[in-house]
Amino acid sequence: MSFTFQLVREDEDSPRAIVFEDSSTPGLVPVWEAAGVYDALYNSDGQLARDVSRRLAYGVDRLNDDPGLANLLPPGLSMDVAIRFLDNVTRACITHGAARIQTR
């Protein structure tokens, strides 16, 4: 089962809107744990995006700098898949810092 990360804008003057959504490939939990971003991804429901963006950016750096983390990937997946997802989530959290995180 894939993991979905959403950012939801809830302004007083506008209707609730999903401003970002991306899904990760199953089997990446060991990579997220090793990169130090598991909590920022899976336990961040209801938090502001700006409150987790630094931890996520650190994780992107870890994925890029530590080739040994590729050993934690499920067969058939490349580190590019993990980096792409985490980089997209990080950029969205920076861009939409006041949005609330919703995961499923």
C-alpha cells in the first residue's frame, strides 16, 4: 500500500483546498527511518508544513550523500524514486509553509 502526503490550505476567506499531494512507493519505511524523516512524514498529521520542512530537507541531503542507504530499498527500486518523492514533499512544505499536513 502506498503512502500519501497532502498539504491542505484552510483560509478563512477560501474553501479548504489540497495544494499538494504525492504518493510514495511501498517499502520505503526503512529508508525514511535511516534518513531521519520517518516521523516528519508519518507522524505529522495536522502539523504546519513549515514545522517539518527542515527535517525533510535534511533527509534529502542524507539520501543524496549516503549511497549505502540504497541497500535498504526494496528490490527493483532505485534511490531516484525515494529522492524524487522526498524532494517534492520538501519543496511543497517550503512553498506552502502555512498549509496543514494530512497523511493517509
